[in-house]
Amino acid sequence: MDDHLQKPWHAKPTEDVLEILKTSEEGLSDAEAEKRLQKDGYNALCQKKQKSIPEMLKEQLTDVMILILLGAAGLSVLLNEWTEGIVILVIVALNATVSIIQEKKAANALEALKSMGAPTARVLREGEESLIPARELVAGDIVYLEDGSIVPADIRLVRTNNLKIQEAALTGESVPVEKEDDSLFAEDTPLGDHMNMAYSSSMVMYGNGTGVVVETGMRTEVGKIAGMLEQQDAYDTPLKQKLNAVGKTLSVFGLFVCIVIFVIGSLYGRPWIPLLMTAISLAISVIPEGLPATATIVMALGVQRMAEKNALVRKLPAVETLGGATVICCDKTGTLTQNRMTVTEIAMNGDFGMGAATKVEEAAKKHAVYQELVYAAALCNNASLDPDRPGEILGDPTEGALIFLADAFGKNYEELEDLYPRLFEQPFDSERKRMTTVHKIEDELIAYTKGAVDELLPLCTHILTSRGEREITEKDRKEIRGLCFKMSTDALRVLGFAKRRLSEVPEEDDTNLEYDLTFLGAAGMIDPPRKEVIQAVETCRNAGIRTIMITGDHKETAVAIAQQLNIFREGNLVVSGDELHRMSEADLDKAIKNTTVFARVTPGDKLHIIESLRRTGEITAMTGDGVNDAPALKAADIGIAMGKSGTDVAKDASDMLLLDDNFTTIEYAIREGRRIYRNIQKVIQFLLAGNIAEILTLFIATLLNWDAPVMAVHILLINLITDSLPAIALGVDPASRNIMKHKPVKSGTLFERGLVIRVILHGIFIAAATVSAYQFGITADSHGRGMTMAFLVLAISQLIHALNQRSNTDSVFTRGNAHNKALYGTMLVSGVILALIMLVPALRSFFSLTTLTTLEWMVTLGLSLLPLVLVEITKLVIRHKKKTE
């Protein structure tokens, strides 16, 4: 049995499988099973070791910006500047704590995979049936499967009895798969077509069977998915990449400026300690230490707003990432569709030559005409409604669709069963592909038969028309087959119905009733698309976001649904799993630019599609609900799982959950994500303009051989109090009315065109006002007076500058902009803090500030308003330029 790993078991006869595994239909001995268990290990999934808190802390503290801040804190302590050192360390500690908490909240998808396994299994050991823990199964065990049981391992079926297994979570196919023990398939047959196999974690919906375990634990198909999750590298989100890029750029720039100023100061012969303190001030001023915390708070507030709209974000950066998405890859079943088989068309009364079946909604208006077919659908049926879950079906989803059909015609299947009880049943089997039940209706015994139309028609001698029963003709048969073929090309699953009058109830269980039948009609069913998805897809298209359907279903079904949802249009491509396997990476990267449907794909295929999209520069969101979606959900820039219908594995591999399973919630999430992205840009523009002003102020003072106009503690105070509060308020600025009409931002940086120019220009305005205030103060009185005026102008002008950030073109006095009460409130709070520092002697002394005269206050306030006036002038120029273009 050493060579049993990764065998194409679906391609081998049962005898060969048993021989390879060195077992028989009598099962293994206890001793042999124990031996194999020791060798192969438990039938369980492995778990990747989680990072420890010290490891996460190490990652946080090795960031370039953090290292510079720590260096600045160390120098401050060495120079006995304890205030600056302590404040810097508090900032670093807060940032690290927030990041670690978020990382610890990220759930482990492998834990959920473990919970999906069957707890026990019925096996044959020592020739006798035993019930053992599923984790003790080994390759070669003979396992019994029955209705309602979870398949405990990958199994090659030996015997089946009307066995149907729901594999939607693994393959994405919504209809239970009918299994056959005596069929063989080519080695490259897609997973969803392995009719002679039962796979771990799938569920038996109907019938029973026996099989031999061929793979356990991590070697099962579910185990392979777990392996994909374990092997994937943790990608940084686009926002994190951009923030890191900002931090590194500023850090390098800051170090360069520090060196330049140190050299200039040395040339002036200034003492080293004051120069070091100036360098510390510059290091602090160049790094927007409040940016990571502010971005986190902005995203957290966005998360709260999204939770109110049924979008639960598990990882904060996912909010912004979705706003920048350029492609949304959707699993079909349960995401774009309702994950509930529904009859949409029926044909009856001999009108099969008219070219089209009747929509159920139209037929329901003439329910008396279709009563016979409705009776057959509801009574020849073994499904039922789940009493514990309203609207959910127990049994075959196909038969469940017939229950809902009866309900659409005002007929309750339970009342019909009570009124016309079942007197006899000829069960469905995979060879006949039919089922028959006998009922007493009024004064007649009626046998209703349902099944595949091709199997049913040869048994029919009559047909029911609107004028009554008559003999069926070859023309009738041709028209029926033609109509059913048309329904099939529309991706409908078609069932035929017939009846036969009996004189008595059969006494023998094996009595054949399926002959001399009267054909009643046909019903076409499908897992229908969610109606609200159509508008959501169109909104995404208008926003420059392409929607791609990825499904385990066949091409025809996938394309039919995609066309209804307006995902697949003329000129688009559809690629099957087989075609995908034959493509090179270059071919896939080329084809994916125009492909909107991927059909009959495996979990590995979904991962390859996501990786191709990443290679071609797309920011990809992936939605899904099944186990088969988990690797792609984790690999995508943002994974979105269904909160109601999704498996635990999909949820835990995702970044966001749709609590209402409503695709339109994604539309709101995109809108919110774009709002957050733009607001973070406003925050960056606001904070960096202040940082540039601080750098220029110190740089100019050094060039002119002045004492430092502001101290390191002043810069910290401005950055943390008078900057951070308005920055957070800018993060909740209302969205632009046209935010969903812009194309996604695909740039690798947060510094879009114009932002750098605005940051430098606005920084120059604030620095000019600050330097002017310092010069006025030292000329009128002393360095202390000049430093106080410089500090106040730098703080107040930045505070007022927050108003400029709401729009890069509109005036702050424009009434058309929505109000941001939070911004006004934080500006007031920051102003009060500044007033307290200046009015309370102890605080004023702690920060080395002095009192000001009335004239100095007037000059200070006037210079603080200067940047606002200058920015308003630049906006006026921009608006005029746009009008003249």
C-alpha cells in the first residue's frame, strides 16, 4: 500500500483498487488498521503553527519608520530630554498594540476545516460492522454511507443504491451528484465528474452505498485545499503596501535632511547637543507617526458603518482594498444564485410545438389547467420542508423545487399528501432514472411517474392535451424532445411527468407500473440568479470594475446564468477547466483580460485565476461560500464570504462576510471603500503638508544660523493633538456624489498626480507663516517670544488647513459640500487644548512657552490665516483653468 498516494482512483476498476490497497470487501483486521494508522497518521488535517506575540511584536518593531522613532527616543533619553522620549515610546507602543490585536483576531481557516469532518464512521473490521471515530480511518477500510451522513474520507465506491451526494461546497455544483460504482473515467476527468468517488466532507443526500477508503487526512481533496491555505504566503494589502512606501520614502528623505542640517550646523560651529536635538526634531517632524493610527481609526469607523449594512469586516485594511478593486471574481452557487433549485418553466397540454415553455408565473394564473402536473410533482416526491429551518428542504434539491412549484400554484404538498396518501411506491434508481407512486384521487387510483424525459417517452402511449387524452404520435414525441432540448440549452434541468390509471393497488413490491403511460408534461428548473445582482453588476461596471464568474458547473449552465446577470456579453470569453489546464501562464494572463466566465473549475484552478489577475496588475476581490473557494479567498486581495450559506472554512479564509448573502452589499462596501481611500488621501495630504512645514521651518532656521524656532516636544504636541484629531475627522468626510463613477485607482502609491505638488505648496505656505512669526517675535522681544509665536502659528494654521483638505478644487465656503460636523468639533477641541496650554501657567512653562501681547496675538492669528487665503487663491486658479480648457 506504499504507492497508494495520489492515485487516479476514479480511473481504476474496483478490483485493482482493492489490490493496490491490500484489502478486500471484508475490510481490514484491527491489527492491520492499527499498523496503517501508525504509518499514515490520523485522518485529520494539519495546522500551520501560528505566529507568537513576540514574533508579531518583532515584525512591528523592525518597520523603518518605527526604527527611526525608536532611535529618536533613545537620543532624547541620552540627552535627558525625557518628555520627548516618553511620548515617542507611547506612540510606538500604541501602534504596535493595535496591529497585534488585529492580527490575533484573524481566524484560522484550518480550524474550520477540521470541524467539517465526520465525527464517526461505520466501517467493516474483522468482517464485522463497527462504529469508530472518523479520525482513526485508514486507507483500505470499507466504509458504509447512508442518507444524511458526512463522507469521512475520500472513498472509491464499491456498491451504490440510488446514492446521491451533495458536493457543492467542494465542486461548486448546486445539484447533488448521482453516484455509480461500476463506471470508470479518464485520469484527467474533472473532479465534479468522478461519479464513482465520494469525497471527504461532502454529504449523502439520498440512498446508500459502500466504498473503500483511498485517501485520508491531508491527502484527501479537502486536505489538498488545506495544504493550499497553509502554503500560501501572506500578501500585504494594497493599502499596507502604499503606507509602507510612504513611510520608507519619508524616512529616507528625513535621514538625508537630518544629515544636511547637521553638516550645515557643524560648519556654523554650533554645539553638537543642540544640533542633535534639532536632528531629533527633524526626525519626528518628517515621520507622520500619527498616520498608521489615524488610518486604523478611519478604517475602524468605516467597519462600523459597513456592519450596519450587513457587511462584517474581519480585517481592517479590507475596507480600503475593496474600494480599489478592479475585478470581482464570483462563485456562482449561493453567491450569484439563490442556491435553491427552482422550477422556472413548465410545458403541458400538448402545446409542445409552440417553441417555448410557459413561465411558472404565467402558468400559475391558470392553475386549474396545470393541476394534473402539479399533483404529479407534489405527490411523486420524497423531499420535505425542514421544520427547524423555514424554507429549507430536507432531501434532494430537485424534488424540493417541485414542492415549491406546488406552492406557487397554491397547493400545499403536506395537505395534498394527507388528502391523497401514498399507497404504493416504485422507488427511483439510477438505471431506470424514474420514480412512481400510487394515490387514490377522487374515485380513481392514479400512478404518477417522474423522470428523465428520454427515459419516460418510450413508455408513453397517450398524451394529455387541452382537449383531453389521445394517443401520442411521433410528431408529439419530436416536439417534446425539441422543446426539452431548448430548455436544456437554457441551462434548465428538465423532468418529465406521466400518469396511469390502475384498477387496484399492487401487492408485490417489485410490480412494474411504468408502461402504457399518459405523458403529462415537463418542468425545467435551475438554481436561479439573484435578481438584485443584475443592478449591482451594472453599478460595478460603471465604476470600472469587471465581474468574473468562477464556477464548478458546466459551461452551458454558467454562460446562461452569466448572460441573465449581464456578466457575459458579446465578445467575452468563457474558459473551461480543461482549457485552463492546457494554458501556460502567459496564455492565461492574455486570455483573462477578456474572460468573464470560468466553468468546470477545481479549487486549484480558482487559485491560478486569482494569481493570474494579480500578475496582470488587477486588485481582485473574490466571493465564495464553499470549501473549494477557501484558497482563492485567502489569495485574493480581499476575500468575501457568504455569512448565511457560507461554510466555516470560507468564512475563516475571508477578509469580509456578507451577513445577508446579498451581492448588492458589495456595492455599498465598494462605495465605502472608495470613500475611505479618498479620505485617507486627505489625511495624508493634511499631515504631510504640516510635516513639510515643520521641516522647512527648521531647515530655514539652520541655514540662517538661528536657534530652533520650535522644539521636538512642540512638534510632538502639534502632530498628536492639533493634527491627529482633525485628521481622524477628515477620515469620516462624506463621500463625493460621483464616487462610483470614477475608475478604480490602480496606482502603486498613495501619491497620485497633483498630491505631491499640493503637499509641498501647502507646506511652503505654512512654513512661510511660521518663519515670519518667529522673526517677528525675536525682533520684537526674544527667542522665547519668537518660539511661542512660531509654535502657535504652526499649530493654528495646520488646524485651519484641515478645512482646505475637504476638496482640492472647491472653496471651503462652498455650500454645496456636505457638512462634516466631526471636523468642526475636533477643530474646536484642539483649539481649546491650545488655549489651555497658553492660559495655564504650569502647562505653558512645561512646554517652554511665554505669554504674548495683544499685538503679538493679532499678528499670530493673522499669519495663521495666511495659508488658508493662499490655498483659496490656488483653488480659484484651478477652477478658472478648468473652465477655459
